[in-house]
Amino acid sequence: MDKDKQQGKVGEEQLVVFTLANETYGIAISTVNEIIRMQDITEVPRTPDFVEGVINLRGRIVPVIDLRKRFGLEAAEATQASRIMVVELQGLTVGMIVDSVSEVLRLPTDSIEPTPAIASGVDSAYLKGVGKWDDRLIILLDIEKVLYQSEQEEVAASMEIVASGDSEAVQ
């Protein structure tokens, strides 16, 4: 019986489920620091087009990317349901704008299939697979691959410029 309990823990993925352009996505809950309501975003010049800008999150400057733009999906205005998911990408804290966050879900690993060659117009490099839950398909994102290494470095560098602007008096 203990073995069954252990298999239950090992044999599932715990996901934060969200929507983008009427598609359902999931990312590992372990990568999500918090989920916040939309707030004013300060634009930062010379950043990639999918970087909306930065927010002040309890004294920390956090870059915010629009996942719709990142994935080449049609842009949309923020709504009451829009959220910013604050995640960790290889040591870089980033906010990701999504249309809505619906739930935290435990998805059995045997319900996850490899990524099909064409999946919802999103580059398959970002995808871990597709999960089946009830009558829904959940596109599983590999959060570490949402930004290429060069893009992570570019976002980090722009955050250093913002931070240095705030701390000129100290230096």
C-alpha cells in the first residue's frame, strides 16, 4: 500500500493551468513563485518586443513578458481575468502575462503524451508534451525554454540598466 502511495507521488505532475488565446497550458507549479493581478508596467527601451517592461514587486524590479507575443499569437488587451505569473528562469525572476489562471492540477504522468509536431502554433522547443485531463488537452510548457539563453541574457542586462539607474546615487 505504501508503494502505491509512493507511485502516486512519483507518477504525477503538479501544474498551474492557464489560458492563452483560448488554448489551455500548464507549467510545473515548482517554477511558479506567485500569481498576481495585472498592474501598471513600466516600459523599458531597447528590449525584445515581447518584453512589456518591469514591475515593482515588493521592492524588487521584475521584468514582465507577454506570452502571447513571445509565442507569436495575436495580441489582446488585458482583462479582469489577466494575470502575471511570477516564475524563475535559471535564476532570473520574470513575470509572464497570461489571459487567465484557472487551477492547480495534479496530472498523472500516464496522461501525458509527447509533443506532436504541430501544436497550437507555438514553437515545439517550448513544449514538454500534451496532457489529457477529462475532455481537455493541456499543452505543457518547458518554462526553462520559453526564453532562449541569449534572450535571458538580454532581459537580465536590461534589468541591470534599470537597477543602475535607480542606484546611481549609491555608486
